[in-house]
Amino acid sequence: MGFLSTLTGSFSTPADDNPTVAMMEAAYAAAGIDARYVNVDVSSADLADAVTGAKAMGWVGFNCSMPHKVAVIDHLDGLGESAELIGAVNCVVARDGGLIGENTDGRGFVEAMRELRHPAGTHVVVLGAGGAGRAIAVESALAGASRITIVNRNASRGEALAALVDQHTAAEADFEPWTQAYAVPTSADVVVNATSVGLGEADELVAVDVESLRPELLVADVIPNPPRTAYLRAAERKGAETLDGLGMLVAQGAVAIELWHGVTPDRDVMRARLSEVLGLDSG
Ligand code: NDP
């Protein structure tokens, strides 16, 4: 037993409002991992130096959040398959003397989804084509979904994502413009809100036709806070199974811990601590 802890953390700006450190350190404590997760406010101008510093100090990895998810790529030695397709990195892993960029946002979604539905052969509808939508669409396709439908207001962004998934994965992908309340097709198995609608607004409902939310559907949301969004509450009323954004946030952190330490952490511990620091009633 020595006095030198393994170092990990997060680079973003602003960083003060990022609660990830609480759940990561709770996971380390519960798993008996002698590691620290340091939440660091890094400006865009200082990103290169911060990455060099992490390397010099022997960090085993770090998360990148806004606004560094794309810019960090220039400072890395390589990219994992999904990060390359998504074009963004939120988790850097020190591997074989180099720094490799991974994207755990979509993997977090798929891991959380796996507990409720096996992704193989599913038709996944993704509402939104921003960073979260790209990650979820690509990762669901790589996990074996057979069809991905992208629904987005901005047609060029939505079409580009559908084309990317269609051309670079085994899944078929199509795009639907989002001009009115979206009716989920009967072929869909999973529908996920990957827009920012509902963030910090418990009663803001994403534009879906609530009548199309069937009991057979898995209805998911990326919004971590508040986790019981108006959309998920509507889905529950229609008898559908739901997956909240807090679960995805916990799962992407758990995937990072697996990549950095080779240990599977206790997600219940992580969720409970995250709920606590976010002031949520229940985990
Ligand atoms: P981006 O800014 O990259 O993308 C935003 C997306 O939301 C775009 O597709 C945009 O559509 C769409 N959108 C915004 N407002 C509306 C609206 N009123 N109606 C329909 N579509 C809308 O953001 P991110 O993808 O990075 O993040 C999205 C959300 O995901 C955030 O709230 C974030 O907190 C959450 N998130 C959660 C994670 C988790 O682990 N739980 C991980 C990562 C993100 P358009 O292209 O037409 O403008």
C-alpha cells in the first residue's frame, strides 16, 4: 500500500456545475479503487497544455465535456471505432503509451438499454441529431440494431447522420423531417429523446404524438435532470417501459471506469450519489 493514487478526471469549461466527480469518486470508494477523479476547468486555449499535463502526470484517462469533445481529437494518438464515426470524444484512455479517444455517451445509452432490451435486431428511433443523437445512433447500430430512424428539425444535420449510419454500419438508416408532433411508427422498438428539450424543465414535452407511445415500446430520454421528464411521464401513462437520462449518465461513467481501470463499478452506488448531489428524491 503506497500513497500514490491513480489519477483521472474531467476537462471542461464551465466545470463547476458538473456533478460527475461525485458519482465517480463514490464508485471508486465502493470498489476499493485507489484513484481520484479531479474536476478541472480547462479553457479552450489551455486544452493542449492540459492534455500534455495529464500525460506527464501519468493520468490513466480523463473525460472531455463541453467545449472540448471535438477539439481534443487534435491532441490524441488515435480514436476508437465509435469515436471516429461520431467525430467526438468524451473519454480519453491512456493505452500502450498513447492517448486514445473514445465516446462513451452512446455506449452508456446502449449499456443502460441492454438491461431492458437487447439491441440486436431492433428498430431505434432517435429524436435529435446533435452530439447525443449522433452517439446514440452510431452506438445502437454498432450494437446490432437493424434499423435507425433519425428525426430532426434541421434536415441537413439529420440527413447527414442517417447517411453516416447507413454507410458505415450494418444497420439501415433513414431520416424523417420533424415538422409536427412525431408519430412513432409501429415498427419501432425503442424511441429516444436525444434533444435538449426537457433539460431543467420538468413540464416541457418534446414534440411527439403521445398516442403513438405503445406499451411494447422502450421509451428513453437523455435528459438527466430532472430525470422524470414530461415525455417519460407521458410514456408511463401509456404503459410503455422507460429509461431515463440519469441511467445513461451513470452508465457512461461506468464504461469510463471499465476502460480506465478494468473494473465494473456498482451503478446503483453511482446513481444514488448522483441523485443525492442533484437533490433528487429517489435514485
Ligand atoms: P446539441 O446542441 O449537439 O444538439 C441538440 C439537438 O436537440 C439537435 O438535434 C437540435 O435540433 C435538437 N433540439 C433542440 N431544441 C429542440 C426543439 N425545441 N425541438 C426539437 N429538437 C430540438 O446537444 P447535445 O446532443 O450535446 O445534447 C442534447 C441533450 O443531451 C442535452 O440536454 C444534454 O444534457 C443531454 N446529454 C445527456 C447525456 C447523458 O449521459 N444523459 C450525455 C450527453 C448529452 P436541430 O438540429 O434541429 O437544431
